[in-house]
Amino acid sequence: MAKQVQSFNAEIKQLLDIVIHSLYSHKEIFLRELLSNASDAIDKLKFQSLTHPSLLPSDWQPTIRLSPDASTKTLKIIDNGIGMTQEEVVEFIGTIARSGAKAFMQMNAEMKTKPELIGQFGVGFYSAFMVADKVTLHTQKAGSNDGTVWESQGDGTYSLESVPRPEGTGTTITLHLKEFQEEEEVQNFTDAWVLKSLVKKYSDFIAHPIKMKGEKEDETLNSQKALWLKSPSEISKEEYKEFYQHLTHDWNDPLRTVHYKAEGTMEFNALLYLPGKKPWNYNMRDMEYGLSLYIKRVFIMSDCKDLLPSYLRFVKGLVDSSDLSLNVSRELLQQDRQVSQIRKNVTNKVLGTLKDLLSKERTAYEDFWTEFGATLKEGLPSDSSNKEKLQDLILFHSTSSDKMTTLEEYVTRMKETQKDIYYITGDSLSQVHNSPYLEKLKEKGFEVLLLVDPVDEWVVSSLTEFKGKKLQSITREGLDLDTEEEKQKKAEEKKQAEDTLKPVLDSMKKALADDVKDVVLSDRLTQTPACLVSSSQDPSAHMQKLMSQMGKEYSTPVKRILEINPKHPVFSKMLKASEEQQKKWAEILYAQALLTEGSSLPDPVKFSQQVAELMVQAAEGQH
Ligand code: ADP
């Protein structure tokens, strides 16, 4: 194929513009990014050769090489990894929009001061343009006899040409280094000493040798030590942190590091990290999660989902097993008994670490909870074997204070006359905080948990009890708040109200027959005239709303019960109204109850007309 010139897509153009013109500090991180790509490429080739041994040349030794040349002002980074086909070059380095490039652009104000963040976005290759005004990439895919030369000056276009790579499989990246002014304090990247110290600083953990020609013979610049195989007492905090950055490209400190060796029925080493902050693509569809898997120090794969339940998908790190067979494939891993034992063990360890954090460092735990609490909660409906542990780890908002609370703490604050643990679900704290369903509980001084994460509905459907106390929704029928004594006292009053208001109840039932199951008196409310409650077996209104947002409507709409507050003056007035008026008022009260619980109105226009009509009538009545 003759040489052809193509344009970068708009996002990559903008990205390059920022990289070239706005990133001033830490330019040296380009080396870390390119070395990490080279190392990944070797890992990929090694993994593929497990099933396709013919991909490896006979005397293949994984090597990354740095080749600086001061006379031409170039630096080459050479690997004998998997290489890329021409299509892959175009896809990975060229034109196809990658979500990371977009996210990087959106963050660019912050990026300008923190160029070291670029690697997180999966666009690390472009950091080469911080130090080079021309980049040439020559690559050849394992198994192919043809190579590709890609070249660009970062100015909006790149060229492509088919040329076999003399060294065969692998990739050579040549950086034509920029001229820097003295005052810019940019290091000389053709200087052996500079390169050596950068490799030590950023890439010492890379598992393959990074070589450079020394005065007499080749020198290996990195120690290649597998950090996770050392004893924790020999590892400094700084080393753990650097390894975390190497693994995740996250420049922030991890919140916690968990490093241990499992012994007994199965043996493995694990080095796990709880990140402090969500990565930019957390919970996005293309987010990968899982631990890296090594078998006897050989890298098998990154993002191995079988090693981590999805509700712990924020955990980063690796597992190195000495028991698994090297001939594993992704499909086989899923069924492997040892793999599921490792997952169980890792899960226990992480939950134990969180428990420890909660009891010893509450503020740090609360920070963790803000980032990842909603994810961890998914474990309750999905992992019944760890229910006991998970229920102790949940934090809830509550009516008692702005601080979040555990269930244990809630129980210690329960009033003597309080039977159950009360909660309400809804869309937002502000909505549930003012909910009329809280009226009577406030009066009694009972604390209510405020559940506003979508996942909470599933949490409470699997967590129905805590230490012998029932979790009771305050938007369900039969909310039993009074003591026997109080009930006896109120019985007479209730009987009387029922007798007097019977005609109102009857006409409301008739008017709302299509909308509600029943209309009953209630003492749940103190100021609000009416509210809707769900039967104990039915899904809550909030659950129905969530399901419908997910495109899952219930086949027959679930009707609820309208509870009315007999002490509210509207009902004694209603007694005297005509049947026609009673019907209208019933409809308005029902609509108000829908709004109160956070539902939308089936016919908002009708409702506003009815209210306007009432206003006119009220005004006329006053004259
Ligand atoms: P990231 O490495 O985070 O995915 P990069 O922009 O650094 O993002 O690289 C994009 C892709 O290009 C890589 O995922 C990889 O598939 C490919 N790539 C980059 N460098 C090499 C290399 N030396 N050998 C083989 N493939 C490479």
C-alpha cells in the first residue's frame, strides 16, 4: 500500500492541541505511559501464545528497549509484544472516537494543571506529543508478515504505510524530541541517567526487562520485582502507592491497601486496593472491572470478573495463584472451583477491611460510602451468603441527624415503645424529609431511615429484619405505632369518627373505585388530609416508579389504599356537600395524595382546572 494521509477525528485533534500546548508540568510521564503500553503488549502476546505457541519466535525473550540518540535527538521505545494490525493502529491511535478522549476533554480545565492524569483516560499514547514534535510508530502484529508505519506531527493528520518491520513482531515508537528552552526545565530524554531514574521512579514494577545499551553491555533498568510476593513489612507506603498508580493510572492515593497471602486449601497472594475516588467512567457501560490474574507470576489477564462479585467492582488489584493451571481460558475460569474459592476469600477480606474502617475511621468510611456505598449495597439482594456482614456495613440517612447511621446505631436509639425499624423510600432527601408520612412518627419521636438510592428498594426487599427487629415501611398499610394502652384510649374516638364520616367514606370509595383498593380512616397523619399506602404484599409506589423508568410496567396497575385523616376539617365540610361536590373533592384529594408520595398525576390539566374552580367557589363564598 502506498503511503496515505488521514485526519484525526475532531476529539483527538482537540486532545492533541491540549497535550501540545497546555500541559507544561510532569512531561516526563510520557515514558511511563509508553512503557506500560509496551509491557501490556508483551503480556498479551504471552497470554495468546499459551493457546497458540506458534506465535512466539523460537528464542523469544520478552524485552522492552530504550534507545536514545543524542545526535539525532530521538528516543526509541521498542517492544517485542503483540503488535498491531493496520486496522488496529487506525482504531487505537487514529480516528475512532474513544469515550476516554471525550471525558478527557470535558475535564480539561483541571487537566491543564495535572497532565499526569491523562493515562486514566486510555489515551496515554498521545502524551508522547508533550515531548516530541514528530512520532513514528512501526508495528507488526504477531502472526503477520506485514507491518505498518504510522507517523504524525500532532498537527491534525497522520500518515500510514505498509512496511514490514525488520525485527518482526512488535512495536517501535520513535520520538523526535522537541527543542526546549533552558528555562522550561525539561529534562534531556536522550540522557541515559535521566532515563534510568525515570524508569526507577515510574516503571520499576514492570514485569519484563527494560533494557538500554550501557557503556559496555546491555543494562536492565528495572528490578521487575513482583511487589505482591514480598512481605508487607518490606514494602514502603510509597511503593504500594506507586504500584497502585501503575495498576490503575489513578493519580490519587488509594484509600486502603490490602495485601495478604492465603494459605491452606488453596494458595494465592493478593494485593488489593480500595480507591479513594470513583474513576471517570465508573458505572458507565464500557467500564471494565475485576482483578488482574497471575498464575505463578505469569500474567494471565486483567479485569478478571470471576475473582470479584460485581458489588465490589470498585476494588482494584491482583491475585497471583500457585494452584491454577496455566492452560486456563476465560470460559473455563467461570466454572473453576478454585477461582470461586479465591473470589469468596477476597470478598471476605474486603468486607473485613471495610468493617475495620467503619469501626476505626468513621470519617474515612463515610467518604468511602459516598463514593461506593450504592455499589456495595447491591450485595444485599445479590449475595445472601454475606448478608450478615453487609447489613452491618450499610449507612443510612435518617431523620435523627444529618450524619449517616448504621442499623446497629439506630437500634440503640430506639424508643422503649418502638417496635420496628422504620424507613421511607423516595427520590431525594428533600422529598422524603418533608413527607407527610413522617408526621405521626415525628410526633412520637420515632426515628425514620430515609432511603433515596434506587437500589434501596431491592435492599429492603431482601433485608426485612435486623437483629430481630422488623424493617417497616411507613408508606404501607397497618403501620402500628401505638401501644395497647394508646389504642384502647383511641378506640372510642375512632368508632365515633367512623360513624360520622361513613357517608364521606362511601362516596369517596364510589368516586375512586377505579383508582384505589379502599378508602379508610387513619391516624397516621396530623396535618395532611390524605395519603396513599401500599398493601403489605404489593410493591411500593416508589418501586413501581423505578420499574417503569426501567421500562418495566406492571401488567395490572397496583392499586393502593387511600388513608384519610378524620381530624382534618375538610372531611366535616365534605359531609355537608352535594354528591357531585364530594366526587370532585375526592378526586382532588386523591391527586394531592399522589403528589405527596412523589408520583406524577395521570391528568395534571384536569387537576389544575379543578383547583382553580375551587378557588373561584371559595372566593364567591366569601362575598
Ligand atoms: P491505553 O493503553 O490506556 O488503552 P493508549 O492511548 O496508551 O491507551 O493506547 C491505545 C491502544 O493502542 C492500547 O490499548 C493498545 O491496544 C494499543 N497500543 C498502544 N501501544 C502499543 C504497543 N506498544 N503495542 C501494541 N499495542 C499498543
